[in-house]
Amino acid sequence: QVTLKESGPVLVKPTETLTLTCTVSGFSLSNARMGVSWIRQPPGKALEWLAHIFSNDEKSYSTSLKSRLTISKDTSKSQVVLTMTNMDPVDTATYYCAREGSSWLYFDYWGQGTLVTVSS
Amino acid sequence: QSVLTQPPSASGTPGQRVTISCSGSSSNIGSNYVYWYQQLPGTAPKLLIYRNNQRPSGVPDRFSGSKSGTSASLAISGLRSEDEADYYCAAWDDSLRGVFGGGTKLTVL
């Protein structure tokens, strides 16, 4: 079955760079028109889309965060990596990865999410 | 301030029909598909409606979506206690990329 699992640090300091990994199973990152998005949710707040990458290496980023984000994939490892630079306490959130297919924002499978706290 | 505007809360009694609105602009809802996600407390969101009004397999037909111009709506008929959750609309924005609404907390009274 399809699963996604986020991994990365639970605590980062302000100004540090966050690196999150999404490991997928049950499908291949090389499948046609298949992608993975990163979405975050600050405690008690709304969802926020961050970035996505597709099998053809097409990438898009949230306009407001584009300067801080980099998304990449390693198809052989079934992993999608998101880096976010210059972390700030307002970046404290649960970070989700989700499978995206059929059309943009069609998230049919989600990871459980990982809570990242930004604090000194 | 979210790009897509939703009411922060909605409520209804069991069996009732409730609707949740999602207002956007010509660069998002007006020109792209709308999606709806349901998030139960402490869990990841779940796809409820895609491409404006399509239901994934397994989603009850009590849930329906519609779109008109730059607005969209999610309707839930035959309200049940297990529908109590947060609901989010989402759409692609031609400038901003992926955008979500601020979310609507649905309470079943």
C-alpha cells in the first residue's frame, strides 16, 4: 500500500537550515504524472502549501517562501527532500508530505506529519 | 490572511445539511480546480472533493462540491457526529502557486 513518512529534526535553532526527508513506498517517484508536495501547519492554524516536485523533475514553490526553499528527489531511494533556510520561530509547524497526482493539489495520500519547533 | 476565504466556523445538528463557502479570485478559483480536505483532530488531512465536484472512492455521497465563478462550496447532507472536523479548500493560484483557505471548524451540535 501507499505510505509516506516524514523525518527530520524536531528542534532547530533560529537562522539554521531545516532539512526534511519524505520516504515513500507503494509507488515510484518515476511514475508518470506523480509528485510529492510539502505542506505545513502551525499549531492551531491553517494548512500552507510549500512546494512540489514531479516525476519529470518539474518543481514549484510557494511564492512567499521561494527564496528559502529547495526541493529535490532521489528516485532510487524513494525520497523527496525539502530544505528551508534561515528558520524562524514562526516556522514552527507540523510538516506533511503528500502524494500529488492526477492534477495539482490532488493529495490522495499523506504522511503522518512531523512537528518541527524553532527555538533557541 | 489566507488567499482563499472561508468562514472560521459552521455548525449543524445531526441530519441537517450544512454548506461551507470558499471565496477566491480569478487567478485561483476562477481559473483552476478546487479541492476540499477534511482534517479530523490530531490527524493528517484527507481528500474529500477534487476537481470542483468529484468524490474519491470511499467518500460518502453526503459530501458534494460546487464552483461558480470565483467561489466554491462544500455541502454536507445528513450531518453526522463524525463529520465534526476542520475543512479546508485549496486551489492553484496562477501567481502564488498552491493556496489553502483558512479552514472552517465544523461543529455538530
